[in-house]
Amino acid sequence: PPDEDSRANTPPADFPFAELDNVVLSPHRGGGSMEVETIRLQHLAELLNQLAGEGRTPNKINIEQGY
């Protein structure tokens, strides 16, 4: 959405998922192949390992920016 007002009224902004400690938000996935699935799983494993080791990930969402 182009502006703050528009972002505030688009799902899931109406629901506090980003505020929950037991929820991991991830992007929508469309299409795919076995190669793509393997790469995705490798990337997910790297992110989860970094989260487990350092307690943070490099691609954390910025709620103030709307994504």
C-alpha cells in the first residue's frame, strides 16, 4: 500500500500477528519445483539456525515501514 493509512487497513494489519512471540511471518510462495523447494528449505534452515544461535535474523520485518 502506498501510504500509512492504507497499510493500517489491510489484512493482516487488522490482526496483531506481528506482536505474538509464537508466530513466524513468512512471504507468500507461488509456483515451485524440487530445486526451488530445496533452496527454500536450505534458506529456512540457515535463518532458523541463526535465530537459534544469535536470537535474531537479518530479514526481520519493520512494522513501522509496513513490511
